[in-house]
Amino acid sequence: MQQPHVCAERIRWADVDLVGIARFSAFTRFVEHAEQEWLREAGLPYGEIFMAPDIWMPRRHLALEYFAPARIDEALAMVTFVPRVGETSLTFQVDLFGLATGDLKVTATVVIVCVTRDAFVKRPLPAMIREAVAPYVMDQETARAASAPMRRELADLAIFR
């Protein structure tokens, strides 16, 4: 079943400026957190990926688009999905929503390229990675619709109220 990964995190003191609004750079931490949790759920924990003897997966591109401010102590739902799997790369997106309000705060798009460790030359994505990310391949509209009930469920947890 195709379904995005959804997790949550709060805006921390270290993430905000003097008026309590999350700094633009804080969102790279949220994207990295969402990526790590998504890959763990997909069966690809960072520890195993980084220990693979013949590949590395560096980031080639990161784009952030901001829609609304996020404030200190606000809980965010991070919805991660894969809009594209190429021959040597994959693109994943993280949509960050205010957990209590449901409003879209930021979208992040990340392109990861598979390369050889020794020469940093592009190589095809391994089958194990293709198979692991396959359940998360979908377009943005599908990911947002499928994540709505999961985001509501997270918002109901006492830890995020």
C-alpha cells in the first residue's frame, strides 16, 4: 500500500530567532530528522546505509519553500514521500505542517545521488534501495491526502497537545 511516512517534532529554543519564529536554517534539521525516521521505517537505517561497502548517497539538491511561520514549541508533522526514483538518484519531499492547525509551513525537496565510494562516480541505485522506497512513491496530492488522518492522530497524542 502506498503511504507517506509521517512523524512529528517540536520547534526548539535553538531553532528560533529573537521573536520566537523558526529560523530558515532550522528546517534543514527537520528535513534530516524526517529523512532518518522515514529510512528507518523503510528498513534502511542510516547505520546500515553508511556501512554499505560500495556506495554513498550524497545530497545533490535541497530546495525549501516557506509558506507560514513556525513558532517556538509548536509541533510540526513531517510528511515524507518520494515523487521520483531515477536510474542513479531519488527525490524525496518533506511537507511540514503545523500539527495543531494543519497549515502548511514549509516544503522541502531533496535529491540524493548514488555514487561509488572510491571515485564518487554515479552508479545505479541498488535494488534494495528501490524496493525499500517503493511504498513511498507517490505524487504530492496523494501524499497530502493520505497523511491527513495520520496527522490528526498525531495531533491527538498528549505529547503534542
